[in-house]
Amino acid sequence: MEKKECSFCRRDIEPGTGKMYVKKDGTIYYFCSSKCEKNMLKLGRNPRRVRWVRRG
């Protein structure tokens, strides 16, 4: 099993957890929580401007 990285907050996602979202154009997003998923998809926030996101 391969560890994935959250597309929004860059935290590691343990195998068997998280959610994968595939857009119509084939872009794949991995999310560790519904918090990250909603911030990116529903609210359209930029991870660089959110304070609680790990940078670098």
C-alpha cells in the first residue's frame, strides 16, 4: 500500500483512510478529511492563504 498526501494540507494519508476525488478532466485530488475537501472544492480556498495548512 502506498501512502498518499492530502492535496490541500499536505498531510500524509494512511492507507484505508481519506477520500479520492476525480474531476471530469482527469485531475485526481486526495483529501485527509472533509475539512480539507470542503475548503478546496466547495469554498474554493487557496491552501497558501490558510493559516492551519502545513507549508513546505
